[in-house]
Amino acid sequence: MDDEGNVTVDMTLTSPGCPVAEMVLNMVEAAIMEEIGPRKKVKVNLVWEPFWTPDRVTEDGRRLLKEIYGYDFVGEWLKKQRGGS
């Protein structure tokens, strides 16, 4: 957030070919606008560095995904990355 209350966000998606990329960017912009008000500016930049991996999911996100899917897919991904089974 700058000194005038405008917000710039750099975000990445899970895949450069994400079919809902534009929708996600619009949702992020709308959510921020709802918080800061219509008189401020929001700029959401789609970036690919750093590359997104599941280990970037927050603890809250991991908990929610575990509730939805029934297992810790981030933990499983990390195990596989480390050579575990």
C-alpha cells in the first residue's frame, strides 16, 4: 500500500495455462477494493517469479484444503520432493 492508500499486488498462479486466471485476478482486485474503498486504486500484477509450489500455501490454507480434501496434500507434496513415499 502506498502513502495514498493505493494497493499494488504481485501474485502468481499455479500454472501459466490456468483457465481461470482472469477470473482470479478480478476476484482479488474486487476483494481488495471492498476493503480499501472505491476512491483508491488497485493494481494486480500477474508474475511468474517466484514459481508457485504447494509449500507456499499458508497454514490456514493448508488447514482448509485438508478439511476439503481429507488429507494434507501439501505435506504429501513436500514428502515427495524430499524423496519420501
